Amino acid sequence: MYAATSLGRIYYEIDGEGPPIIFVHGLGATSNVWHGVRTILKKQFRVIAFDLPGSGRSEKHEPRYDFATWTALLHELVEYWQLAQFVLVGHSMGTILVQLYAGLYPDRVSGLVLCGPIVELSETRKNLFQQRIETVLKEGMLPIVDSVVSGALTPATRESSSPLPGLVREMLLANDPAHYAAQCRALIEGSARAALSKIRCPVFILEGDQDTVTPLTNCLEILQLVPQAQICIIPNTGHWTMLEQPHLFIAALQQFLARYLASTKLS
């Protein structure tokens, strides 16, 4: 399904009935990274996933993005879906967006789940992403895809017979280089630090024990500045926790939803 927005046609899928949960993917991904999670949660919840502009099946306009524009887009979609309150789940780059939204609209977000969270990139990471931008604009996605997969998944998964590394690789290669580079620029410039003190809802962090892209130190700042935040470490997992250990990821997410949101009236 598509929603007409100020940033063009945005692709989304809605499944199930019950309290609503919105899933936001990260850099280079699409809403399909949440497919397995949605398959299980739609039995109890109304689950919504969408492709960010320039990603997946959403419209590709001028390749220029920033988190303020994405936050406004998310609010457009929330109004389009007629949601009063909901849970927000974000992965990686998407965690900056959901933190900003929860800080800006604390009365709308009943729970916040941050998977491999980012508050803002370090200077070292900013330089690495700048190099990535230059590479993909000159040579396309192929030269960087294997290094991204290396950061996304553990060595055990990458070196096994699992089809997952190849499927992740194909999803990344499907990105339009100009739009991928534009999202990298947004990530370099993005920060959720100012939003942390404004978040009022329960916060749950899901972190892979072998995540080298957004290591545990990323989570510590959130835990220190958001008193209601809690963390769950997923074993034998890299950065893409929902793909590498889906059963453990879903079980942890279900426990959070049951503990903090069972008595919350969502519409």
C-alpha cells in the first residue's frame, strides 16, 4: 500500500489487530527486515512497517535527506494512519528518528524500542561514512557491500551455510547509490542527544553481544540519560539482531510489551 506524503509516495504494510506498533528500518534496509517480527506480533498487535524515502518501494525524489524532514514525514504517516498512541521500534539509523519523534511527541509514543541504537556518530564514524559516500557515488554499492555485511552479521553467520548473508547482501546491492549516499549524509549530520531528556515513555534497548557497528558504549549514554531505559543483550548476534537471532529478538520484545504496555490503553 502507498500513502501520498510531502516526500512522495511512501510504501507501507499493515497487519493484525490490536495496539499499534510502528517499525522503522535502518540504513540500506527496507521494511522487510521486520517481516519475521511482524509475522509473530500481528497475532496480538496492529503492526506497521514502511520504507523510508529513497529506500525499498518508496518513491525516490531528490536525494537529499535529514532527520527533521524524516520526523515530519513520520508524523504525517501517524496522522494518515489515525493513530493516537503507539509503540515505536527503530533499528540503527532508524533509532535516531524514533528517539527524535518520541522527544517531540511524548504524548503519542507509549513505548520506544531501540535496536542497535545510535545517539550520534563519533568523529571516526563520520569520517568512515564520508568515505563510504565518496565510494558509492563513484563506483556504486558493490565495493562497500561486503564490509557492510561484515559489520551487520557475526563471523559465525557469515562463514556458515546460512542464506542470510547473501540475502542481506542482495538487499544492500538493490540500493540506489545516490539515495544511499544521501542517507549516509543525513546520518553523519543526525543527532538524538537533545531528545533524550524529553522522552517520557518506557525505553527498551536490544543490543547484539557482537555488535561492532553500534557497540555497547552507544547504549550506555541512553541508559544514563533516560532513567526508564532498560537493556537486553542478545547473544551470538551482530548489528542486525532481528535477522540473525529472530526468536530471541521476538521473545525479548514480547516480554517488554507484556511488562510495560499491558495496562496501557492504545488506539
